Amino acid sequence: MEVESGAVDLFGITLNSLLECTENGEILSKQAPPTIYMVPSLLRDLSPSSFTPRVVAIGPLHRQDEHLQGFEVQKTAYLYNWLHRLGMVRKQTLGECLEKVIGSIERIKACYAGLTTNNDFEFAKMMVIDACFILEFIQSALDGVPSGTNSLIGESIAFDLIMIENQIPFFVLENIFECTVLASGRMLEGVSLSLTEHFGVLLNYYYSTNHVERESYPNLLKRVPDASAPDHILGSLHEYFWPVEPMLRVSKSPKPMLSIKRHTATELHRAGMKFKPNDDKNWALAIKLELPLPLFPWFHNFIAIPQFSWFRPPTLRLPKANINDSSELILKNLVVYEQQLGVEKYVTSYLLAMDMLIDTPEDVSLLVKSKVLESAFGSNEEAADMINKLCKNILSVSYYNQQWEEMDVYYNSYWPHTLAGLKRTYFNNPWSIIALFAAFFLFVLTVVQTIFAIKAANGTSVASNH
């Protein structure tokens, strides 16, 4: 009976525990998925430096990192400078900021995956200090004088602020901005009354170091209509890559990029394909394929008549991109951010398309010569290696299926395929070209010699008849 009683107790305890799990699961299922989280080791191990803050910890996930502890004290200087800049009464302002944060503490904590802290007051204090630090850091950059830092540390902080593990929710920044800038009622020179404009200087820095000219950013300082507030600073950066107007995925049947036939830039170039920059005012990452009418396809590889579109050579227009040492950090964090539900995979789709075009340094060289790519790397091999690693272990559907399918049809048509084969066989390197011309020259000499021999023979025969 003791055994049976013990078994019954064990059953009842286990059942109650399972019921508690279902109740907790019901609560979690109704919550929005966390937007700030530690990157899975499968991706982190490929590039740890892209996800590990170098100077400053923002939020709780890297709060205990030993190499970041030295800068924690510096944050208090930023806090003081921010309140002093606005002429705020410290006790009153900090009290209002703290009240705002504590009022939404559960919502804030729900934004973090794997959060273990139980001290709400320490957590709220951290949110207020980090938000004021970010706002003052941006404002000091607007002034041209990094607050309490040298330029090298300031640059490292700027990149720390867009790491997905190093974020605070955007609505916290909005609340602190309201409690400080908007509550001050003072029109201070250089201090914007719009949080979006305030962040513009930071976002413009990321764009200018990795993309094209300022005027080509359709979404910079302009929110997409009906868009909700971004999740965090990284989410705000992601908005640049949204189309200005709603856009449907252009594809008959969306499929993973890995299932699409790939051709490198060099292979396509051998088949007669040209590459040019694309300037699309609706979408910064638009890729456009221009194919002539299928009349005398071989003719398009040798002549282009601007007045007639059917004589233009096949052209793949790509977004103009600038890649450098900071590109991997920015793009990898954007790719990881896009892996969560509900976030469109614009950047991932574009990078997978570039990965398909680029396999070797020759591919990079070709795109650089076509002014599609600008590279600040020491070698084309480094650039190709970086691009090929950006989406490793990542799957994504494509926004460019139609272009790639049409490009594959073009490549496999008779003349482009034949031309690519000839270039690959006879024009692959200078020695092949020299050998081909030498063979052609010898062939011509042989023909000429044969003609002269025949003429000589005919002349001798005529003379003997006479």
C-alpha cells in the first residue's frame, strides 16, 4: 500500500507540474517572440567578433562580461551630460524616467530571450542609464565631439550599438526621449525634437560606410507608411532595406535560394551578360534583369544599338554596394535579426544572391570593374571570402527567383552557352589566347602556302603545255 500510495503521490505531483507547464506555455504563446537574444552558436562560432560588444554593454545580455566592466563607470558621465545639456532637474527627471520604465517592466523583460534577472529595480536602473547613454552618445556625435571618448572608441561604440545581443527595446528609448527632450520644453541648438531624426546621424554613419551616396536612401529619416515602431536600433537600421511602397515577392513559386540554379558572375559574363549598377527609388536592394528579344541572340553579344532595346546586350542591374572591414559585422547582425518570425528577409535574400554570383576573386574583380561593387579590402580574395561566409548555415526564400530563373534560361540557350564554352576553353588565360592566335596564324599561313603551291603547280602545267 505504501508503494501504491507513493506512486499515486508521484503521479499527482507530476500531473500538477505538467498542468503548470501548459499554463505557462499558454501565457508564452500569447506573447510576441523575443526580439533581443543570444545568437545560436552555429552562427556565432563563424564570426564571434560580429556579435560580441567591444566597449560597452547595452541591456542585460552582456552586462557581466569582464572586458566591458571598465566602461560602466563612463556611462554615468553620459547620463550627467545628457541631463545637463537639457537643463533638467535631475531628481524630477530621473524619477519620471524610472516611473515610465517600471510601468512597462514586464513588457521590457519579455523582449529578451533567456533573461534570468529577478531584480526589477536594478533592471529599471540599467534601462534608464543605457537609454540616456545612447541619446547622449548620438548627440555628442552631432556636435562633432564624442562625449568622454576618443574617435577610435567612439567608432567601436557605434558598432556595439547595432549588435543584436546588445539592444534595448525602442519604446524604452522613446519613453526616455519624451521624459527628457520633450519634457524640457527648450529648443536647444542641435537637439532634434524627433527621435527618428535624432537617430538619423547614427544610421547615416552605418549607411555611408557600407552603401552608396546619402541621397539614394529612400527610407533614411522617413518612416514607411503605417509601419509600427522598430524593435530596437538594429531594427531601425533594417528599415532602410524596406521598399518604400508595398512590394510582393516577385516569384511564381517562392523557394529557397539553394534550390535555384546558380551561375557565377564570370560564367554569366562569358555568356555575354553585362553588369551595371541599379538605381531603384522604391527598393534599395532591387535587382533587375534586362534581356533583349529572342531574335538572333548571338547578335546581342557583339553589338548594342541604344535606340532599339532588342539590340541591347543582356544586363543584370545590381544594387551598388561598398564593402569594407565593418560590413561583416553589420550584415551578419541584420541577417540574424531577419531569422525571427515576422521580419522580412530582404538583406538575407540579397546576400544569398550575391553569394551565388561570387565564388572567386575573379568574380569580385568583374563586379568592381562594372562599378556594381566597391571594395576596401586588401585583395579580391578577402572580399570573396567575406561574402561567401555571410549567409553560411542560413536558409531563405528569395525575392529574385524570377530573375534567376530567366537568367538560367538565357544562359542555357544555344548561343550564350556556346559563347561561354568558347571563352572558357580558349580565352580563359593569356596563354590560351596566344595559343589560339598562334594556331590561327599557322592555319592562315598554311592556307596561303597551299594557295601559292596550287598556283605554282598550275603555272608549271600551263608552261609545259605550251
